Amino acid sequence: MYILINIIYLIAGCLWGDWKNWKQYYPTILFFIIGDLLYNFLLYKKPMWLFHDLILPNHTTVTILAMTVTYSITVFLYLGNLPNGWGKRALWYLLWVGIYVTSEYINNKLGFITYHNGWNMGWSILFTGLIFIILPIHYKKPLFAWLISVVVIVSLLMIFDVRISEMK
């Protein structure tokens, strides 16, 4: 399933991605990837969600594929085509949140993603919404986005009662 999703992202990226300006987006792509790496590292022993696939052998391989393909192309498409005007930006934001949430919902119903330790679809919707707010902030004001991210991470660790002693 995840190979198919990434093929779709690759096609969309080739058609609509802002490849000529890839250097501008590179720091935000790394920011996106670092966020996922932090999740996988900090919550190694207490994951909120796990990916499963018919072809890819485990959560780690699915995550690495997502980091390299999905996140990169998401940034090229989302930021590279960000419209002017708050109304159009709000619709663009809702479209991308909808793409991610719909994909996750389908994958959850098919058993390709499972939730654990109190996480659920509601938390995913909220978290996805935050991601698509923070990405353009990082693109324009990276330090401010890092500050927001630290607050979000610490808040989630507290909400889900993740203790330092539970970390690897």
C-alpha cells in the first residue's frame, strides 16, 4: 500500500512540484523529516502509531520511504503552490489536511496503520493540522517553527504521559 501511495506522490511531484526552487524548500524538508525521526526515536518503546504493509517488512521501512518521498514531495507541492490570499490559503491548507487524513483513515481501516497508547484518529487530525500550519512558518521563520515544535512535542509527551525513563 505504501509503495503505491509513494508512486502517486512521485507522479504528482513530477507534474506539479516546484523542482526549480528545490534548494529553497530543502531546509523545510529536513525539518519535516527530523520531526518524524524524533517521533520514532523518542517513542521507540511507546509508539502512538505503527505502520504495516504487505510488501515492506516493518514500520521502519515504511517510515523511511515516507521521509524520503512523501515528505519531500509534500513540501514541493504544498509550499511550491501555496496561493496568495488568506481564503485561498485556507482552502489549500484544508485540501492538504484532507489528503493526509483521508489517506490515514483508509490505511487505518485496511489495517496498514494501527493506533496505540491512547492515540486515535482525532489526535491524528489535530496533529496533521498542526503540521500543515507549521510547514509554511518554518519556510519563512525557521526558528519560530522550531519553538512551536518544541512546545508541541513537550505538550504531547505530557498529554500521553511519556516518561524519560520509558525512552530507549
